[in-house]
Amino acid sequence: MIEKTLISPQELEALVAAEPCVVIDTRAPDAFAAGHVPGAVNLHDIFTYLATSTPEGIAELRSKFAEEFGSVGLSGEETAVIYEQSMNTGFGQSCRGYFLLQYLGYPKVKVLHGGFAAWEAAGLATSTDAPAPEPKTFPLPETGKDLMMDTAAMLDAVKDEKVVKLDVRDIDEWIAESSSPYGKDFCPRKGRIPGARWIEWYRMMKPTADGPMIKTKEEVLAECATVGITPETPVALYCFKGARASNTYLALKEAGVKDVKIYFGSWNEWSRDPSLPIEEGLPY
């Protein structure tokens, strides 16, 4: 049985009381300062950092986040628990943190399901204190490296019909009206990776009384079936910078899809290289 990654506010409260944890708030510093889960540390770079998949870019990413995660007290012994405001307001930034830790080979990672909004809805205590964690040496095993694709791997996937290239960006990006969430002309080209199929990342979530939550296994697999994905299908995910794709990655992994990778450079990288093929205009 696969151990679940998504945990409720009540489960987080019990986990923190039972074992060493580092709770990581990925929101902007002003939101963190206004109130957060008690004892949480703030790492907004999890969301803002733009990665490239060149060897130099990957080396920089690994070095940067090994240092950042170590600075907040992750040594491999503690469970990392990551959260954002709610599952649909931060473009998947808590899940981006989860994916980065998976990629870096960290052994124990959870995501607060529903984020800080769910924590508040549960009536649990909040804090405005800024903790000063004891820095630790972050481990860097080799176990997660195959989860992240570079441009060469994505080009290979484009040529392989067995791999579903799944675009999870917003509708205006998918139909080539906009190049990014940062503005329609933020990137030099608008369009899609050739052969991509589309499930807008919001479709992996549903409304609840405590805010948007990732759908059940059966519901996620039903969404996947609309583009030909089964638990056995190899999936190559992308979005703009790997955040929304990370939200979908977590939904697919929780639903039992076995072979899921992310092209983390995503459209921000792909669109800037004129030698890489794209599809433009409205989808076929």
C-alpha cells in the first residue's frame, strides 16, 4: 500500500506532537507574518525560483534547495510538511515544494491538504512568531533524479506515442492566447509542446466546505481516462514553471499512476529555445 502524502490539519497537529517535523509555509513573507501554523518556517523561493534543465541549471537548483532546506532544519530525520494558502490559490506551490524534495531524494514529505485555509477552518491555533530553526546538513542521495525531465528527455517523449505529454496550464495558455501566468507576452512564443494532451490543473480538485481539495483516487483516474491515461501509462507533465504540474503530479501519484515525471523547466524554458518544436494557435 502506498503511504499517503496529503494529510489533514488534524493529522498534522498529531504528527507534530508525535515526531520531529519541519513545517514549511510557501506563501509570501507578508502572508506568513500575518499568521501561520505554529512553528512553521517560511520558504517562498519554493514558488518563485525559475529553473532551467541545462546541466548548469540543474546543479544550481540542487545546490540552492539543499542549502535552503538544510537552513530550516531538514537533515533526513525530520518529516517535512509543506503548505500554501489553499490548493488552488498558489498555483500548486506547496506541491512544487513536495516535488522538489522528492527530486532531491528526501525520505519523508507530506503536504497539508487544503493548506492554511483548511487549518484555519478547523479552528486550530495560529501564530505570528518567526522561529529561528537550527540549520542541519541536508542529505543529497541520488534516488529522485529520474523524476525530473530535461529538454532532451521531453523531445524523446514527443517522439514516443506511448508517453502522454500532459499540459496542465490554464486555458488561455493551452490555446496559445497567453505565454504565461505572468502576462501573455512574458515568453517569446505561445503554444504547446507537440502532441500534448490537456487537463487544466484545476480539474484535479473539487470544492469542499474547507476549500478546494484534490479529488479522490477514482475521480482523478476518471479525469485521466479522458486523455488516455491509466495507472500504467507513462506521463510527462509540464506547465509554465513546474508548480501547477506538481499539483497534478501529486494527484496522479496519490491515485496510483506509477510512471509520472515532470519537465520542470516547462514552457518558461521550452518557449525560449527557437530550435524546439511547438504547436501554435487553437488545438486541433
